Amino acid sequence: MMLVFGSDNVGVSSLSVTVNGTNYPIDSKGQAFFTPTAAGDYTIVATATDAAGNTVTSTQTLTVSNPNGTPPTITLTDPTANENITAPLTLVGTVSDDNVGVSYTVTVIPFDGSPPKVIGSGSTTTSNSLAISGVTFDPTLLANGDYTIEIQATDSDDNLTTTLDRNVSVSGKLKLGRETLSVTDLTIPVAGIPLTVVRSYDSLNAGVSGDFGYGWSLSYGDAQLEVNLVPGAAIGWGGYPAFLNGTKVYVTMPGGQREGFTFEPQAETDLFGTTYHPYFVPDPGVTDMLTVPDALLQYDPDSGEYNGVTDNATYDTYNPADPNFGGTYTVTNVQGIRGRLEIGFHARAVPWVHCRHESTDALSQRLDGPPVGQHRPPVPQATQQRRPPRTYPLREIVNAVFYLAQAGCA
């Protein structure tokens, strides 16, 4: 049933409604009746005419599907799940249905919330199977980071849709047509290490609205940390998701290069049995090392979890973000230069510099958390896997720098 009504300052002289161009009568109550004969999309157009002959229309689309029908199926063999893509890759897969007629669309969805982009589509009305062809995932046009390749297939007979999501990552420096621009706003030496505040434009982020418009960001040496937990990782003792064998940690350095590391603890056997120490294996081609404060861990073969006694005399399930296990990562390059990634509400790179009785932790705490000397609350579980980058007003950064200067760091 369709309800059609209109209003006018003088009066409506007539009303009409069509479905896919076919006119349907309207009774005295403004009702018109239409029964779909097949699944699909139907265009409904209602028209109102006043005494002067002026008309106005309203258009709606009615989607009809068969909930008892069989939805289409999707098979995607390339890329594989969580694959790291550095060069253009042609998708390999098929969509099929139990009846003739099926279509598909392929969309790339960035993890950072940027607008999604359709990169391919196809359809057939003569077959019940269709290869995904001519669809290329091109990382040279994308910023380094994590993405979801989403394929949606819709059949013709039941108008049912099936969705398949495949998570991948993008890395590498080959970015064809990329345009970047950086403007240095402020440079202040802090204990011999300059703190530089830079406004940067990147055409790869043109869809992201930053502090200074689309594509612009404010940077001052940030590194971004991402943790991809192994499926099945549960919340353990201590309130943090368990780090299982194979957990991936990605660090995006201030220069934009993305480095991956895999959690593979090292075993140590003595007279009392076998214990483990946390260890991260760099991905092929990564020369930096990722380390965390050492811990003596025990392995539970039933759950795959590692547990250990913390410095606070608690028995927690291992996760480096747990303050009881240190709450920090350290990235060391081949020259031995270290940068510490604090795990708080925001992971950020902090050079190791000491001044008076406090380190540059003070800067991180001034910008990111409680005052020096107070305990930083643990990371909320929901933000640990994908923590969006955060920027700060220039005034706030300068205030933090002056705070360090007053503490004797500048």
C-alpha cells in the first residue's frame, strides 16, 4: 500500500502515482495498492497538481528481496588475509548464485575513517557465475596503513546481497603522483634535541579533514602504533587482551615508513622448567628492532596465553600495554638510536632525554595525560587495536615546551 497526499495554498486538484512508469489509482483516502511480482528495485513517483496547473513530484525507491531465497557467494583468493601490499595487485575471485544474474562492487575502506572508494564493479545477466576481473588494488595511490577490501555481490532473482571483507595493509615508498608540502612553524631546542612543529600536506590524505583543512596535518615527531591481535585473543588477567603467538605490531615512523613486528617469545630452559621472554621478530626488510621491558613468562598451551608475575606482585596475562609489564615499546635503529613508544591514550615517540629528576616523559604527560607523578590510566581495550592519530593545538605544544624549559630541560 502507498499513501499519497499533497498540500497547496490554494488547493490540490489532482494526485497520481506510478511504479516503474505504470499508473496506479488512488482512492479517496490517498491509498494506492501495488504488489511486486519479482525481487528488485522499483521507482515510485508521486505527482501533485494544483488548480493553476503547477506540479511537483516526489520520487522514492522500493527495494524488494526474497528473504527465503539463496544469497550469492563470494570467493577471493588474492589478496590473502592481512597481506602486506607494496605494488599494484589484481584481485582474483568469483561471485556466483543459484540462478542466472549476479553483480558485484569492490570498495576500499581505510581504517583511519577516510572516505571509502569504489575501485571496480561487474555484472552478468546470462550466467550464474562471474569472475572478478579488471579490479586492481593500487597501493601507490594510497597512504601507508591498514585497509579493508569489501566485495558486495547481489543476485537478480532474490535481490539478496552478500558481503566479504578482506583486511590488508599498505607499505612502501612508491607513490606515483604524490604531492607533499611541509612548512616549519617552530623549532625549539630541548636538551640539545630540537622540537620541530611542522604543518604538512599530503595528497594521499586529501580525503581526511585535519586541523588546517583536507590533507593537512600538524606533526612534531609522532609515531603511530597499531596492534593486530590474533583471532581468539581473550581478555586475560589484568584486563588486557592476551598477546598470543603471531600477534602483529606495526609502527609507523614520523617519516611515514611502516614497520611490522611479530610477537614470538623466546624460550629459556633450566632446572625449574621452561620460561619465556617477550621478543618481536622484524618483518623481512625491517632493520629496526622492537623491544619491550623484559618479563619472565609462563606459557599456557590450552589457551595459548603467556602469564607472568609483574613488578607489582600481580599475576597477569601478558600484554605490553599493561603498565604492570612496563607499558612501553622501544624502537632501536641500526645506529643504536632509540625512541620509546609510551602506551597511553595515544602512542607517541619520546626520545630518551633526562633533565633534573624527570625525563621527557613530562612532555608526553603534559600533552597526553595526567601531570607528572600521577599514574596514567590503562589503555581502554577498544582503542588498543586501532588508535587514530591525534594532533594538538600549536599553543598546547609550545606551553609544554616552555614547561620543560622551566624544569631545566631546555
